[in-house]
Amino acid sequence: MIKATLRNPALRKRATQFGRLVRHSAVTPRAGSTYKPQLVHNGELGVTFIGHAAFFVQMGGLNVTIDPKTIFRPLISCW
């Protein structure tokens, strides 16, 4: 089935472009900067985007990590 699919010129072109993109992104160093979250004081609210869909929330002296992209249920941890 794969051989038959790759005979289609439009699909072959897309597959080639996708392969180039994946190879390029695999060898290109990541750009950008990372920052440590600035801790807030009691009575203040702080929200830090960790990545994808995860957040680090600080409120009322409580630190909460929210990550809804877990397998079975959202992860919410407090400390």
C-alpha cells in the first residue's frame, strides 16, 4: 500500500517536504531564552506558562502546577 501511495506525485511531494522539515528541525539548535519564575508574595497572584498546556500558578502563598495533558486525568499538584 505504501508503494502505491508514493506513486501519487502530490503525496510524494508532501512526504518529501515533511521529511525535509523533520530532518531540519532535528538538527537545528533551539533558540530562545529560559527564565526562572519570579516568586510572588502573599496576597499576590502569579501565573507562569511552563509549556504546551502546563502552568505554574502562585496564589496566597500556595504554589500549584496544572498540567491537563496527562493520560487519564489532569495533574494538579500543590506545595
